[in-house]
Amino acid sequence: MYIYNVTLSIEESIHEEWLTWIQSHIPEVLATGKFTSAKLTQVLVEEDMGGITYSVQYSAKTREDLDNYYKEDAERLRGGGMQKFADKMLAFRTELKIVNEFFSNEETK
């Protein structure tokens, strides 16, 4: 399993508009069929440069699914938000490979 993580720092002046946009954007990314799920999380550590930081974590079953997303969908889907919020948003992307998952006893009951 792979996680495609997008971390975004959003200026407070566009926060509400961006939050509405991202919650409609995530289903568009999932509709590509390359990811099985997504989580939108707010980063709780305050940044020196200000703004509000979020992380979107998309789960892909295989490396091939992730590579196909880059080839077939990424440029088109990145375009909307990057153009609309370009000067008030900073994004960086990372790829993670899940090595093992652990669950508490509470989750297995």
C-alpha cells in the first residue's frame, strides 16, 4: 500500500474558500480509480510563516496505481487549485510506502 501525501499551507484570507474547494476536489481525485481512500487532516503545529496547514493522504493499492495517476491525471487535477489559489497556497508532495500497520486492541474488537 502507498500513500500519496499532499501538504498544503493556506493563507488565512482564503482558508474558508479553499476548504470548500478541497472537499470537492478530493472526490474528483478518488474518481480516477487510482486511490482507494483519502484523509483530509489539519496540521496542528503552527508554522512560523503563518497560515493554516493541511495534509491530504490518498491511499493507493499499488505503485502502478500511483504511477498511472501521475501519467494520466495529476497535471489536469493539480491545475484547478494551483491556478485559483496560486499566490496564497504552498504545496509539497511526498510518497510513502506502508511497511506495516499496527492497531490497538480497541480497533480489533
